[in-house]
Amino acid sequence: MDESDSVPSVRSIEIKPLRRSLSAQPEEFILSSSPYSTHRRPKSPGRSLTEIFVRRPHHVSRSSSIDQHRLERRRTVAIGDPSLEKPPIVKEVKGGSSLDRSLPLHESSSNNDPVTSEVPDENVLRKRSRKPVKNEGKQSQKKTPSWSGKILKTIKMVLFCMLVLLLSVFLLTFGISAFIDYQEKECEAKRNRVLPLDELKEQLSMNVLGQDMAIDIILDTFGEMRPNQVRIPLIIWLVGGTGSGKTQTTQIIKHVFSGAYMVQIVFPSFLPRDDSSLYKEMSSLFHRLDSCSLNLIVIDGWDEEGNFPVEVLAKFITMVHKFNAEGNEKGQIVIIVSGTRGSEEINDYFVEMRQSGTPRANLSSEEFVDVISALDEYKLLNSITKNLVTVPFLPLEVTHVKMCIKEELVKLKKTEILLKEEKVQLITKQILDHLEFIPESHPLVAATGCKRVQALLALVLSGPR
């Protein structure tokens, strides 16, 4: 027996590896090969190998409108050709590992068909550039403008500039004229403004004691002022002794007029003595004045020191006349000069009239104006300007000093003292004992008026009572 007979025959069986062909895939996996499909192909180990052979890009952009149109046209031409309608032949790769996949091969590509060979896959169309093709044969040449064109362009530019310039000049002229009209109307309104004489009269009557004559002269002087009269500075000379109420009067005038008018106070003791520096100060004072409304200047301190305040006044008035001649006019100017110069003659005449039995209320302002007109100080002021008004402040008597003491107690709100008349009389007697009265034989007039009352009252109230 042969050896082959003893061994049983075994049928040779070819063992093929398990592969899944592309045709056996579900429909959803076949359709998911498009990058624009909503179905995503699940990743598998063989997918990377397939992409190597097919050379499919990872990111495929949409084709342009030209490529879509060309592809649609080629598809239309290919309709009816049975060779183009066949599905791609799938050849299985024998052998190899289980990671191998079946690869589609287009049969139409081997036939070198002129239609299908040029049709690119829809999934691999790239976006083409839309830049226009330059025609290298025909180069565009810029036309050089002629001389007539340049001249016409220049004329147009010159006309445009002239039009803009004329429009600017018109607008500027209109704006300036409107501004000037507004300034004139505002200036006219300031000139026609009514002076607050009622308020001034009320404040002076309440706070200045025993100076009815001076209050009447001041009110009459301001009442006679007219807005359109010649702008010659008006000088008001307040003549009176210490404590007669001159400083209080100037403060009230400043308070009433400062709301609507320009008010400036000058202290000659603080001004420089040399001419150049003094001229600069007076020039600065003049340029601060209002051109339309009333300007009030107070020069305080014309006492027994000398005539320097009058020199300041003279330089200022000379400067005013100079600027007015040049056309640089200002509004109405009122200069109040206050001081004790000339007060001795007024006090002597007052005491003489009172000792003769003439009541204070019967004294007239004309009598005291005549007394002042005989003074050298009046002649000095009259040489500077003729527009001069003198206001005499009469000396205060004992009754006025007692009224000042009561007013100071009211200001201090000493109600417990005011309610008791005995305490008021006691305090009044103590203050009067410290004051000086003239004449000594018959005390009638307080030498310092009410100036020392406030300090003496504080001293009396601070001590034992």
C-alpha cells in the first residue's frame, strides 16, 4: 500500500479574508462620501489608506460658479452614453491584512474618453481665482491732458476759491454787524436803566443817623443824573468829622449800586508816589470802567495827611479827558471823595448855630455849602473840575450817640439788657463817660461821633456790671 493511500485526502480550501466591499456598505455610508453631506463617514483604519490612493484633500472648498456651470454642461452631454452610466468597477485586493479596503477604479479613465476624462470629481473642485486676465498685448496708455484742459481746470479752481472767499467775507461781515447791533442795544438798555434810588434812600435812612441833610443832597444828585448827558466826571465831596457816618454812607452806596453798576474803591495810601507807576495804576483803573453804564469810584482817605488823594484825582480826570478826546469814551463816571478835610469849619459853625438857639432841623444845606465854598480844599477841587457837589455831614450830638448804643445792642441781640431800661441807662452812662464832647463848658457834640461806640460797648459788656 502506498503511503498516499494511507493518508486520507483533504480538500484544499482557499481561505479568503473577510472584506467588506464598497457595494455592501449601507446606503447612508455610500452617500456620506460628499464633504457637504450631513452624514459623516465613521472613521476607520482603512480610510487613511483610501485617501492616499485617491489623493482627496482634507478640506475641499466649494467650486466657483464657472466650475459648477461647466460640470453641469458636461453631465448633460454625457447623458445617453451607456459607457458613462456604468457604476465604477470595484476590484477586490486579494491577500493582505484586514486593514485593506476595496478601492474604486474608474473604468472610463482607461478609455481616454474626451468627455469623461476631463470631468473632475465634484468633491475635489477647488475655488479658482476670479482675477481678470490682463491683456498683455494691449497696454492702457494714460492720456496726457492738454494745455487748454489745464487752463480750464485752473480757472475752475480760482473761481471756486473766489466764491468761498466771498461767502466767508459775507458771513464775517454779517456776524460782526449783528454783534455790533447787539452791543448797541445792550449798551442803550444799560444807559436807560433806572437808578435804585428808593432802595438807596431806605438803606441810608435806616443805617445813617442824624444826617438827613447829607442824605437829601446825595439822593438829589443821583436823581438829576441823565443817561445821555455829557460824560464829564462828577465829583461828590463828603465833608465831615470823624464818626459822622461818611464811611457808612459809602458802604451803603457801594452795596446798592454794585449789583448793576461798576463800583471801585481806591485807597491813596496804597498807591505809588512816582508819576510813571501812578499813571499805570490810573490807566488800569480807567480801562476797567464800563462803556455804557454808571461807573462809581470811591477815593477814601483825604484827611490831614496832605493833598496826595487830590493829586490822584487830578491825574485820573486828566486821563479821562485825554481818552474821551481820542474817542475812547466811558459811561457816566461818579467819583466820591471822602475825608475829614474841612470838617473843623463845619463843626465850628454848627456849634455856633446851636448855641445861638437854632434847632438842628432848621439848619439849611445852603449855609454849610457857603462855609465849604470858602475853604481852600474846595478851591483846589474846583480847579480840577467844575462838576463838583459838596455834601456836609453835621457832627453828632448826645442824642445820636445814645441811639447808636441802642442799635449796637440790637445787633448783638442783647434782649435781656434791652428789656430792662435801668441796664440800658447804666451802659449808656458808662460809654458817654469815656467819650469826648465839645465844647467843654457845655458838652454838645461828640468829637468822635459814633466811631468808638462799638469798641466801648464790647469793653463794658465784658466787665462786671
